Amino acid sequence: MNGETGVYIRGIEHLSPDERHRLRRAGQICGQVADNVGVEFEAIEEVAACVEYVHGHVQEAELWEKARTELEQRRAT
């Protein structure tokens, strides 16, 4: 649990194979977006959009947009 953002990803041993795939993909996408935006990215739990993607609440295209918006806001603060 990340107290700052209030997001949570269950331990990897409790994730379904599909969630594990999305976890790896979310890490790739959010890492790339963070590099493009110019912010530090250490863990998926730091980006609510990544957690939503891992749990299947958003599709990949939406993850790109939401992650970019979220990380740009972080950079501005």
C-alpha cells in the first residue's frame, strides 16, 4: 500500500497470470512515460494509473494517457 496515493497491488504471488503480464507491461510503460516527462519512477504503486491497469480497470491506450497526465502533475509540484 502506498499511503501517499492510496493505491495497492497484491503481492505478485497472488496475481493471476494476466495480472502479472499487465504488471510487467505497466512497469515498461510507466518507466517510459516517466523518462519522457522527466520525473523519477521507482515503483508501479506510485502511479495510480498503473495499478488500475494491472487490475484490468483501464486498457493500455488509456494507461499511456493517464500515466502521462499523472506524472506531468507530479513534475509540476
